[in-house]
Amino acid sequence: MSQTSITLLFELKRHKGRFYIFTLISLFFITLSGLIPNLINPDLLPDTFNDFASSQLSFINFIIIFASFFFFGAIIAEEFQYKTNLILFPKINKLKLIAGKFLGNIILFLSVLSIYYLYYLILGLIFFQQISFEFFLSYLFTLLYGIAVSTFILAISSFMRSVLFSIIISFLLLFV
């Protein structure tokens, strides 16, 4: 097994709690905004699946940004903060270490986004018995936007010496 794959598997195991938390948060928002009100009063449903999806996907931006903070804000900054770059044994190439950390976190992050969209897809099939091409296009752009935000936060993390400072600066830059 290569050093990158070992680091990737370690990151998957290490951050599975964050994965569960963000998955539950996203499913909670969908249930509160998309499922419960429409089950209580079916007259609230829009006429088409596209209208339903566009009205219900308002939380995805916040989930992308906050999940990016917690998955990617500490990848490089924690190496400086905990001085793990001074450890001589086991010897690992820093590029392979960062690549393994990034790949592990991106798998978890994109899985959260995929579960979010899958739940809306199931709701669309239940309520409208149809799906649309625009929904899948929106999913693709969400994945691309998530990757862009995560790499931006990773770049900010590389300039900072503290994990908390990295997250705060990223937060300020993304919300301003």
C-alpha cells in the first residue's frame, strides 16, 4: 500500500464523526423544509419538480461552506500547529501526506453533498414521480463549487499557522 492510500484510509477513519454529523444536519434540514411541510399540507407543493428543487436547495450553500471549514480548514495548518513536520519516523513525503489528507476529506465531503441530493431526488420521485436534467446539472455544479470552496480553504490553511485562525480567516473571506 502506498503512503497516500494509507493516509487516505486514516483520514476516512479519523473524520467519520464529522461525516455523520454533517450528513445528519443536512438530512435534518431537508426533513424540516422539504418533507414535513409537504406531508402536512400537500397544497404547498409547487407545480413542477424543478420549482420544488430550486426552492428547497437553499441550504446547500451553507452546508458546503461550513463542511468545507471543518473538513479542509486544518489539513495544512495542523501540520504547522502541532509541528508534525519535525517528526523523523516514519518518514513520509509531505506531498503524499497532504494529497492523502485532501483525498480522504474530499471523499467524505462529496459524499455528504451526494446524500443531500439523493434525498431530494427521492422526495422528487415521491411527490412528483419525475426528475429533471436540470437537477443533475445542479448536482454537478454543486460538486464543482464544493471542490472550489474546499481548495480555497486548503490554500488559506497553507498560509496560517493555527487551525482556528485558518477557519476564521476563511469564514470572513467567504462571507464578505
